[in-house]
Amino acid sequence: MANLKTKNSIRRQLRWLRNLRDYYLDDREFVRILSNEIRVLEKLLYDIVMEEYNPLTTRFDKWD
């Protein structure tokens, strides 16, 4: 359940950042910063989804 809320939150933030980036296309520096943030969030979302579909790859430090 927590992952679902996290995924939805990340998707909502990605949508907002992408719209913001499209609006500020003239400001190259701002677009670069937004693109970096978007890339980080996409990677985080990808990692969450992959961990859900392949739970055997979870970190071993949680196996105490």
C-alpha cells in the first residue's frame, strides 16, 4: 500500500514537472534543472516497480 501511494505521488510530481518544463522552454538553465529532477524521479519510480515485480532482489540488510 505504501508503494502505491509513493508511486502515485511520484507520478503526480513527474506530471507537474513535465508540464512546468514545457511551459519554461525558453529558459535553458531551468529546463536543464527540471530535466535532471525528472530523470531522478523516473529512475526512482522504475526502481520501485522493479522491486515489486522481482522481490528477490531486495537488499540483504533487511533480512535480520
